[in-house]
Amino acid sequence: MKIAMIGTGYVGLVSGACLSDFGHDVVCVDKDPDKIARLDAGDVPIYEPGLQALIEKNAEAGRIAFTTDLAMAVDGAEAVFIAVGTPTRRGDGHADLSYVMAAAEEVARALTGYAVIVTKSTVPVGTNRKVKQTVLRAVPDAAFDVASNPEFLREGAAIDDFMKPDRVVVGVQTERAAQVMADIYRPLYLRDFPVVTTDLESAEMIKYAANAFLATKVTFINEIAALCERVGADVKEVAKGMGLDGRIGNKFLHAGPGYGGSCFPKDTSALARIGQEHAAPQNIVETVIRVNDGVKTRMIEKLRDLCDGQFSGKIVAVFGVTFKPNTDDMRAAPSLTIVPALVGGGAKVRVVDPQGHREGEALLPGVTWQDDPYKAANNANLIVILTEWNEFRALDLKKLARKMATPRLADLRNIYSVTDAKRAGFEAYETVGRRTLVP
């Protein structure tokens, strides 16, 4: 089957590569000629484990290609996926659909026969019907159907998530569209992965509801962590005991500096706006957003306490600034709140991150980037672990402590323990919701 993928951002590039690996002929389109030139040269512009090799394999087989020519990509395609950005709109918190609608209009004018126009981008409920209207306004006699096929890809594990999904969600209006989508995902049907075929609105809502629920779990355990600190409990033990309940599960019960990334902040904000617009306020989601913002502020106060009440004149080494490990994505990362507070308070900040430099250099002005955590620790007053990269999970804590002017560690991902910190010679060790070593 020939498939056109409009947009070569994170979702479009991963989805296009995986669909080509299913055996489909995929043409990925982007308006940025520099990005397409890089992709043609084998240079993948995002970091995702396994993606480079997957694209190379399918490019050599002739199953994936890249172009700026949308009309060429759409010509003869049986399915056209729209995977462009839907950033949060300034001022009202709603998803900005201008890129989606512009793509839909351009696709309409490029259709040469029947095709299913598939919205892969995360969009508010009702968007696919608006896509249909946009196409019909542009080309009233166009032969097409629309489908909603939201993505559920975790950055750092996206290829596995696409190839071995918990579920695939497909929203359609006609049997013909349902059959095209079934043909696209036939390799998953054959391996008995769940495919949920439903209506357009339900498919759109599933995406938002799922992400909002996961964001709620993260925020809940962060609030429990704050209480654990006050009463002397250990949030890791609490989360373990909770997670063993099959009704709850252990995933997303890891206390930390708040959620970030490309999905949770944007999707919770959009869902809250959808609820307000339809007179069905999402009070829990609105509270989650507010509490998550407060978690980051609480982390800053923890660091301030470890710096004797002020950042001015202190040297702080920050380990990890991407919103999670195994990605270079900085969108809404806790570091974008915490690091500027350190710099603004007068601290000299050294940053170590395996993949964060490319995006972080512009987003975190005033910091020094280093490759070696031990070099970054030289004469430092505080080390802050913000992202749990594997590189930071087995550090030589004794070596770090010896290099520091004041050996103090803020482990905001709860990688180590107070026993580890004491044995290494740290005079202070702070966590999120666990027992700490007070200076």
C-alpha cells in the first residue's frame, strides 16, 4: 500500500519508518528542505533509539522516501497521514489546529483518487469532522474518508510501542475506511495486538483521557511524596505497596520533579479547555496542571535549602536536562523551570546531558555544557540529578564527593539512597519523598 506521511517530526518520522517496515511504500513530506536533505543523506534529525537503523534499512529496500513535494507524495496514496504539530495555543491553552487544517486543505487539492485522510496528530474532539469539512470546501467532489488514529508513543521506546502496542485506536465513519486501516495494521492483527475500531469522537477522546490519567498518576505520587517527607515515610516503599494492587499498577508511580515532555502538558491543557468549552469542567485535570507546576517550585526550594538559602555564588552541576532519558526532547522539561531559577539566583550552572545539548543550548542560556560528570563536579557546591539517564545510575559517588567544595546531592529521581550518600561522604542528600541526609 502507498502511504503519504505529512510531517517528519517525532510522530511522523517514527510512524513512517515503522509503517515502511510493515512492507508499505511510505513517502514522508516536510516543508523544510534542510530537514529533507538531511534525511535523504541518512542524518536523522531527532534522537530515538533504533530509528536511524530502521530508516536506513527501509530506505535501502526502497520502502521509505522523503520529499518536500506533497502532491507527489499524495498521488496514488491509499492513505494520507497528517502528523503535523498541534502546539498549545497562546492565550487560551487550546491545541493550535492551524497546521492540521492547512495540511488537510493541501492534501485535498493533491488527491488523485480515493484515499483515507488519517489524523495522527493529537487533536481535540471534533477535529476530524472539521478536517472533512476543510477538504470538502477545498474540493467539493473529493473521494475520501477521514479517520482518527492517535499515537501512543513513548519517547525513548517509540519503535517498540509502534511494533508491539498495548492497543491501536482507529476512529472511522465508513466500512471502506475501516478496511483500509485494517490493511495498514494487518501485521499487528496477525500477531493479535488489540485494535480498537470506534467512532471519530471516541478515538479522539481516548488519547486525551489516557494521557490525562497518566499525568494524574504522576502528580498523585508527587503529592504523596511531599506528605511522606513530612511524616517520615518512604515514597518508594509506598509506591511499591500501591503498585502491587492490580487495580492500580506500578507504572507512572515514580516521584520526581514533575512531568514534562511533548504530550502531558499540552494534552492536559487542551482537555481542560475542551471541558470548559462544553460546560463539563475537568476539575481533576485542572488540579493536576496546577499541582504539577507547584512541584517544580517545590524542587527549587529544596535546592535553595541545600545552598544555605541562596544560589548566589554557588557552583551547581546539573545532571540531565531532557524531560526523560533516551530522548533529546526538552519540551516542558522540569529543567526549563529549575535551571533558570538557579541561573537567575546567581549560581554558576554546569550541565551534563548525553543528548540535551543540541536543543538545550538555546533554551538554557547562561549555563556551561560539559561531557564529564566528574569534571562538572569539580569545586561544586551542589549536584542535582534531574533526568535518570543510565549514565547517572551508577556514578562513583565517593569520587564525586571528593571533588566537590561542599559535597551535597539533590537526587530528584530517587536513584540512590541516604545510605549510599553517607558512605560516599556527602554531607547532605535530598530526594523526593524519601529519607534524607540533612546538612
